[in-house]
Amino acid sequence: MRPRVTHDIDRYELITEIAASHFQRKKVFVGSNGPCRYCGARGRKKFATKAHLIPEALGNNGIFCRDECDSCNQLFAKYDDAIAKVLRCFHTLGSIKGKRGIPRTEGEGVLIERRDSGETPNLTTHVDGYDHKDLLAFDPARKLFRMRTPLPNVRFRPRHAYKALAKIGIGLLPANELNHFSRLINWLLDPNDNEKFHVLEVSMRHSVVANPPRIVQCTLLRRVAPNDNCPYMLALITVGAIHFQIDLMTDRMDEHLKFCTMGEVNINWSIKLSGEPDSNQITIEYADRHLLNWAPNSLEDSPFSSFDTYFDARRNIAWMKFNAREAGPK
């Protein structure tokens, strides 16, 4: 089975995409054996580390970069740590293995972990200090059961998480597009980062299935009409149950853009998994879009406070929904 991406791209054209899954043993490499596409470093000795296009902590063990040097790889590690904190609970639920195996989600009276039991790890959840009336609900008329699981507040640095996503997009860019993104690349390389951004928009969706296939995927979409009022380049990144969309900030290609509200560009997304041509396909839909501003360079609260698991006894189906964390006082 191989991942295949479908999308609604009326205003965009597909320029490149790459995907891998846990059942795909062949390693995939992007880029060329040349200077580092981020800092320009040269020399074989500066490329001793096998760099991951999508962080290993997010479950990627199949897609690598040839043209990311060791120094840039070390710098980007702190950005990877920020995005890994955001996705920790999703990886626990989806059995996504990072550098140290499947992570535990723990804190504030909550423990969620996967315990190995044969081929399929079992999910165990412990919740202390909460009223069960707030966590369990049943609608007898609809025969719908809801179980709410609180999530600990794992604080993270949003701007670092945004940089982790932007770094992935730059890593997949065709060589002839890199000259349009020199300012973005220089910003990624600045460890002090004193740029003043009011908004760094991230669109984040999650799949409605409780345990989606372990896949990683990245797609770049380029604007079709030069003067259209939408960003020049979009990076769409999928890791297991989560799908991100950001626009890659260009040097000059977006100077004509008028003010856009958050969420104005909306790409519908699904992934189809199939084996042989005549075999059945499994479609993974990514819905429930959350619009996030990851401009802050300080430690902030995690995006989600809890998730609900629904069981519909009439239709014999189950699904999940994540609840956004309300902003607290600064």
C-alpha cells in the first residue's frame, strides 16, 4: 500500500510531493549531493549525519535530505522539539514511534500510553482529579456515547514549531525556486530571531479516525495566476493523524497581496491508501480545521485541552474530536 494525496487546488498547481509509510522499507532521498540548501556549506565531512526531511520525532524514518548539513541539522533540532511537543498526544494515540519509541502523554493527573501486547499496542488512559460527570455523557435518544479525555498542558515555543514546518517546505523546494525564499532561509538560520511577526498562520486539521495509518507526507502547491490574491507557495505536511498547511514566505512574489484574514486559503485534504490497482482503497479525511497563530517566541500553552471519543451504537462507528484550549490570562 502506498499513500496517495488528493486535494482541492483550483488556484494552485502541484509542483512536488513526497510520501512514505511505516510499511515502506525503501528509503527516499530529496535534494542533490551538493552544497547545503540552507547555509551553503560544502564538503563531504559536513554531511556526516543523515538528515530527515520531516523530523524523526514525528515518526519519519523514510524520507531524508541530501543537502542539509550537520550544522543546520543541529540547529533545526530545537525547532523539531517544539513541533514534537505539540503532537505528543496525537503520536501516543496513533502509536507513532519517534526517536525513543512511542511517547507517553503525562501530566496534570493524566497519563496516556501505549503498552505493547503482541502486534498491536494497547492504549491505556488514567485520569485523576476530574469529575466523571464531566468526562462521560450519553444521549439515549441518539444512542450516542461520549468519553472526554483531558490533555496535559505541554507548553511549547510556537515560533520554533512554525520554523520546523517552514524548514520542511524549504527542504522539498525545487532548486530553481530557492532564490525566491532567501529571506525565509536566513530567518530559519537566525538562532536569536528578533523578527517582529504579528501573525504566522498555521492551519491544523486532524483525521476523524482514532488510529490512522502511520504515514508522513509533504506537498508543495504553487499559485497558478501570478496576480491572484493568495500566497505564492503553500506547504502541506501530514504526519499520521495531523495535517498542517502554511504559506512559505517569499522575498518578492507576494508583494501585490492585499490583507487576508486568517483561514482565507482553505485546501481540502484527504489521503487514499491502496495496494494493488483493483484492491479496495482506504480514505483518510482530515477535517475540523483549527487556525493557529504561531508568531509568539515565548513559551505558550498547547493548542488542545482535551479530546472526545464518540461511539454511535446505531451506526456502530466511532470517531474522535479535539477541543481547542481556551486562551488564559497573560
